[in-house]
Amino acid sequence: MEMLRQWWRRRVQRDLIKVQLDGFEVYVARLSGLQIPHEVSIFVPRAEIRRRFVGGRLAKEEVLLNSITVVHAPRPETPTIE
């Protein structure tokens, strides 16, 4: 683990993302020496958590996570105004 930490500090670009949704976990770590700036994003366009209680106790639980997308892409250049 220490070796990973040292390598992590030396790289030019690094990202760490952690998403938790009702017990579901996604981790994304990006380590890059690229000179072009990149960005990492996670999109969860739809997350439904349904819990049904009967007599004050949890009787049924449904978790719906639809189309989880992880994107690693070059950051767009900002146009310059002259």
C-alpha cells in the first residue's frame, strides 16, 4: 500500500472517486502521467430505493441503479478571447 501511495504522489494527475448508494459502492482511482489534463466523472442518472414496511418493520426492499457510467476524458480547452 505504501508503494502505491508513493507512486500516487509522483504522478502528474490523480483522481479518486467513491460513490455509495445504499450498500452499493463504486471506487474509481485514476493515476496518469499524461500532460493533457483529463477528468473523471461518474454518472448515476437514476437511483431508486424502495422500502416497504409492515407493522413498523422492513418487509421488502428494492434497489434500482440504472446505467452507471464512468467517464475518463480529456478536459476541453477553454476558448481564448482576443
